[in-house]
Amino acid sequence: MLFKYILRRILIMIPTLFVTSVLVFSIVVLPPGDYFDTLVSESLASGEKADLTRIEFLRKEYGFDKSPVERYVLWVSNLLRGDLGYSFEYQLPVNDLVGDRMVLTIIVSGFTILFTWIIAFPIGIYSATHQYSWGDYGLTFLGLLGLAIPHFLLALVIVYFANVWFGVSIGGLMDDRFLNQPMSWSKFWSIMQHLWIPVIVIGTGGTGKMIRAVRANLLDELQKQYYTTARAKGLPPGRALMKYPFRLSLNFFISDIGDVLPHVVSGAEITAIVLSLQTTGPLLLRALQSRDTFLASSFLMFLAFLTVVGVLISDIALSLLDPRIRLQGGQTK
């Protein structure tokens, strides 16, 4: 049954990704103008003379003189071969451009997710098991405060006080001497030393959100009859809590995998700009601003692919975690 379900879902993913690719291509490519028009306008605005001969050559070389349908077919066929295209803004193949930034983004997002889990789960469990206590009220307030403060605003405040009070700059993910250098133990250690600021800043909002979700779902499970019966039969409180209510309250957490996977790759874009992080978020925003067609469209398509894969993983994990959820629809007898 599981194999048939996965196969059916993969077959459904094909038309989903096709429709998504059409939408992505339409949003990025079809509006009037392109990267070369932007380049000419910026050159004229700065008083420089644009090399029109080279620009016209690049238009023909990368198919910008073709019809939208032909350009779409060319773009999709390259994607299927693993070729993400060429970035005109950075004058590099997209595959080479996003490689190092992808690794840094995964490191930042991975540690941020771990930070969120380590903080949110114990606090959420405590708030649910000590409902309406002073500890519950205090932790709830902190969670709401984390939700209310935008990431980029918290980053600006930390950067300001670090410069004013301590006279240090906390931007970036590594020392300047490691920029554009291959990964090494020295570079990795430098990343670890700079990592804690973006992890705390980006993880604050996610931690507050997860605390509220853990508390709400766990409270719902603690009020059900099976937990009352388990306690009445003498099952220790800790074991009764972790074996049944806590496990079932994780459904929201598993179902969120579809959102977590693309977030791991894209990162917090505005916060990354404020903190000067060398991640993929600022790269995507710059590509959209400059109409860097291949970089923007291929990156968005990759995020869409991670989303549908994440949803599939979450559905399968939910069926394994909760026996009440079945892979096949229909009524039970």
C-alpha cells in the first residue's frame, strides 16, 4: 500500500510541478523588459555607454530573441538536465553560483531549526502541564513577544547596540579573509563563531510560534479520555505524557515539513541582508530586482520542488506517527 501511495503521489507531482513552472516562468519572464533592458537603463543613468553589440549577442545566445513558448521549452529542458542556466548579474553559471551559498544557508537554517526545537519543546510541554501557572503566563508572554518582533527589526537592534556599546561589527558569517575561499577547518570554525547571532535572531520568531503550537496541541491531547484512563491505571505521569499525548501532538510539527524544506534553502531573506549573511536569500532578492531571469526562475522552481517533496514526506511520516491517519481515503467500518 505504501509503495502504491508514493507512486501515485509522484505521478500527481508531475502536473503540479508543470503548472508551477508555467506560473514561475510567467511571473519572472513575461513582464515587459528583461535583464538587458535593466542593464542599458542603469548604464545610461550612470552616464556610461552600454555595449549594445555585446548585449544583442547575449540576447541571441541565450534565446531572448525567441518567443515566450520557445524560451519556456528551452528553460524546462535545461532544468531536466540539471542545468539551472547562467546568471548575467554575476556572470557565472547558476549551478556554480548557488553552491557555496547553499551550504551556508543549510548550516544557518539547520542550526536555527535545532535551536527552535531545543527551546520550544521543553517550554511548550511545561506550559501545557502547568496551565495557568505563573510560569505558563511568563513563558507565554515571551513566546508572544518573539512572534511580535520581526526578525529584521531584532537584527537591526542587535547590530546597533553591538556597534554603540561594544564597538564591534557582528555582520557576516565568517571573517573577511575566508570570503570566496574553499571550505576548511579554519573557515568552518570562523562560521561557528559568527553563527550564534543569526541563529538567535532568526530562531526567535519560530521559537515563539512553536511554543504556542506545542502548548495548544498538547493541551488538547491531555483532555482526552485515553490519557485520563492511562493515569487512572497507574501509569507514571512522565511516561503517560511522552508515550501518548506528546507523540500525537507532534502531528502539526510533522505536517510542517513541506514548509521547512524550502525555508532551509531560502533562509530569512531580509534578515540576511541586514546581517550581511552570505546565504541564498539575498541572492534571490537581487535576482528578482535585476530581472536575472535564469537565476530567479530556476531558484524559485527549486523551492517549489522542495515544497512538494516536503509535503509528500510529511504525509508519509504522519501515517507512521499516528495510527489514526490512513494513506487511503474512505470510511472505516
